Amino acid sequence: MIVTNTDLPVPEVVSSYKEQWRIERSFRTIKSFIEIRPVYHRKEERIKAHVFVCVLSLLVSRIMEKLTGMTINSISRDLNCLDVVPIAVENRKYYISSESTDASRSLKSLGLPEPKLHESAHT
């Protein structure tokens, strides 16, 4: 038998349930993708700083998901294809970035430029 609270309208109950699902998903993301645990800090301020960075990472990942319409796992997989390779030519160092259509799509969705060939300032 299902018991419902007649004081709350159905749309409000459904909305609350969806919000609970989003919060639970966020905690799963923090614990897995962002790796909030294990925490090896002993001092309270370091633990607080660690949790702050993890929650900030969650915020950035959610913004990235909104901008791209993709999950943070797929964005991360796409962007992991990017690589920078150092090449030395006649005593000059150049850096060439790898290209990937998936990475290009993710970068474009985020409004970020693709990495280009550039020369090192340390030659």
C-alpha cells in the first residue's frame, strides 16, 4: 500500500524527488570521479581545503556538463586524448598538440580554443 501526503501537490513531490536524485548523483561524482576519499590529512584546515577543492571540482564539472550536454566522464575521456609532444629542431624546442575530433568538439562546446603549435620560451 502506498501512502501519500495529501498536503503536498504532486508536481512538488516529483520535483523534490528529482532534486534528491541530483544531490545523490553529485555525491557519487564527488566520491568517484573527483575522488574526495580517501583523505589522509590530519589538520582540520587541510581537510576543509580538500573538501572545498572537491566541491569546487563538482561545480566546474556540472558547468561543463551544462555547456556541452555531455557527462563529465565522456568530456574527460575526450579531453584525455589531448597530448603535447615536445620536438627539438635546430636547438629550438617546439610543442605540438595532438588532435582529436572528440576533443575538438568538447573544447568547442566549452568555448575553449584548441591547442596550437608553439615555440618554447626556454631555448
